[in-house]
Amino acid sequence: MKVLKISPSLMCADLLDLKTCLDTFTEEGIDYLHIDVMDGHYVPNIGLSADLCRTITSYTDIPLDVHLMVENVDQLIPQFAGFADATVSFHPEVSRHPLRSIQLIHSFGARAGIALDPSLSIEGIRYLLQEADTVCVMTVNPGYSGQELIPGMIEKIEEVSSCCEKMGYTVEVEVDGNVSWKNLPKMLKAGANVFVAGTSSIFMRGTNIRENIRRFKSLLYGNNVKGV
Ligand code: DX5
Ligand code: ZN
């Protein structure tokens, strides 16, 4: 049985109140901090930086779950893979040698992840799964928060999860994009075990983050959760 984990997406957080947010995450036992890094080329947006990660890791020990949406993957990996217990995921279609990029991430002691664009099938990454530690199924087009789930992505989570099981790979299956109160149970049933929480759950505008974390946990674990 895979451990279920929550990875709130900090690009959706109120950066003016980040300290309070991080304190709440520590108190509520959050597993990862999802860090979206964007270069304005791979995606038409600019994301979070290594400097911000340095500030965050000087304040909390919650491991970083770095999502590189960049074209120059191998150039950016050294800036993020050195953070303690970090996971660094990249989009393989922009890496010249994806297996070498995985090995580069591992050489810094970090966990390596493959982020799968909605348009790409698992076929293209099958031989990377034996080296990867996590596969991130993008359920929206990469680049922005607040988008709607792309139809067909729940089936894709099932396909990725069952393929990993069949091959005997112990990779984590992460979902990223519109992990809402409605979509979460379907994603869990489809075989995901790491959930990027953004604007449609933990960071839903005008709601309480701590209550949302507890609601998220009760959807994952039912009501036998500490603090619910
Ligand atoms: C989008 C990012 C996501 C995003 C999720 O490219 O990779 O992590 O922040 O935001 P929501 O949950 O609002 O879709
Ligand atoms: Zn992301």
C-alpha cells in the first residue's frame, strides 16, 4: 500500500503570508512543498526561484517537490537538486538525454521525477520508470493554476499506475492540476498517491487553509485522521 502524500503548490499561496502558511503546514504534517519553476519558454509564464527555495528551506524542513517547466533542464537541475530530501521533476521531451538528466538529479542526492504533459503517453517514458522515483501526471496544461481537469486524464492516471505496478516499479504517482474536492476521490481511486493541492482545494480563495488540509486528509484517509 503506497503512502498517500499532500504537496501544496506554493505558486497558489499568498506570498505575503508565507510564514504563517508554512507554520500551518508543519503543524498539520504536510509531506512536500510543490515548487513550480517556469522559464517563459517551455511554458508562457515565469515561476518560483531557487532564491525563494533557499529562504523557505532556511525556515522549514518540509521537503521540496520541485517541478521544472523549463527548456534548459540540465542547466537548472544543479540549482534545485541540492536541497535536503528534494524531489526534482522535469519534462522529458525537452531533455536531450532524459536518463542522463535523472542521473544528474541523483548525483546531487535528490529524488528524480518525470513530469508527463497531458498530450504525451506513458509509452515514451516506459524505460525511464526504472530509474525515476516519481512520475507526475499533469492533469492540466502546464503553466498556470486555476485550470479545469483535461478529460481523459483520470484514465491516464490509471494507465500509469497499473503500468508501474505491472513492471514492479515502486515509483510514486503524482497528480498535478485541478486536484479539486470533486476530482480528488477519482484520482485516488485511479492510483495516484501524491496530490498537488492548489486553487481548487487547499488554496481556495476566501477559505481557511488549516480546515482545507483537514478536509483533504479526510478525503484521502476517511475520518480516522489525526486532528479531524
Ligand atoms: C501548473 C502547475 C500546478 C498548479 C496547480 O502548471 O504545475 O502545480 O500550480 O494549480 P491548480 O491546483 O490550481 O490547478
Ligand atoms: Zn506543478
